[in-house]
Amino acid sequence: QVQLVESGGGLVQPGGSLRLSCAASGFTFSSYRMSWHRQAPGKERELVAVISSGGGILNYADSVKGRFTISRDNAKNTVYLQMNSLKPEDTAVYYCNAGYHYWGQGTQVTVSS
């Protein structure tokens, strides 16, 4: 049974940082491209960052380049999203995805003073 469990969301002030984690199980994690997506209220879900199976290829949405960093630990079956210099417009539910196929349940990130 495939499971993706996100954690690390919360309320943070503008300019602050959060690190999201996504623990994976039920599939061969090291073989899958992993990605983070987000969905703000009233908006469509959008791709935030993607990392190749081996971790050597990274891509980011223009809106987060230079502020967010995606990484993975294949020994721990976990993918991370380090988010720095957070802005109110980063407020959304953040979802972990495996292979553009499996989804986690999401974790809320709220950036507000």
C-alpha cells in the first residue's frame, strides 16, 4: 500500500522558514521522481519543485526559485522542501507526489503576520 505522509507545515511570519518532509512507503522510492505541489484557496494545484530519482536533476517554479530547495534521502525514503523567505502568497496546502501518480494528503502552510 503506497503511502506519502507530509509533515512540517504550520503558521509562519513573512520572511520566515519552514521545512516540509514527506515520508514514503509501499513502493521503490529510489526509482521515482518526486515533486512538491501546492494549492491555494480558489486556485488550481501547481507544481512547486521536482527532483529526479537520484537527486541530480532539480527544477523549480519561477515563483520559488532562489527561496525553496527540494532534496531527498533515498536511505530514509523521504523527500524534503526547505522554504525560506516565505511570502503571504506562498500560503497553500502543500502536497507530495511520487512519479506524478501517487499523492499525499497535504500539509497546510500559512504565511501571515
